[in-house]
Amino acid sequence: MRWAKIDRVIYGARQGNVDDQMFRFPALNIDAYHQACGGCFDHAGGIHDDMVGHLYRLGGDG
């Protein structure tokens, strides 16, 4: 993100509502990335989580 100069990330489903299998490194979250880069980007999550969360649950209707 830093090399691409991305300074804002907005995502629909929050990690807590997504199966861990959907993440290559589930122990790392957006807050860890934010802290590691010294706060070099803004982020907002859970935007319409109720509408997209099912897409990231195994065995769901996604």
C-alpha cells in the first residue's frame, strides 16, 4: 500500500465477521498494518457488513 501510495482503504466486511480461511494470515489485521506503517493510511470498515459478510463465510450462500 505504501509503495502504491494508497492512503485510504474502505472495506465492506470486517475481519471478525469473516471465516479465518479467507485470510492467508488471519492473525494480522488492518490495525496491525496501520500500526506497522506508522499510520500511513486511513481506513474504515464494516461498510454494509450485513450486505457483504455472507460472501466471506464458508458454506454460506455466497
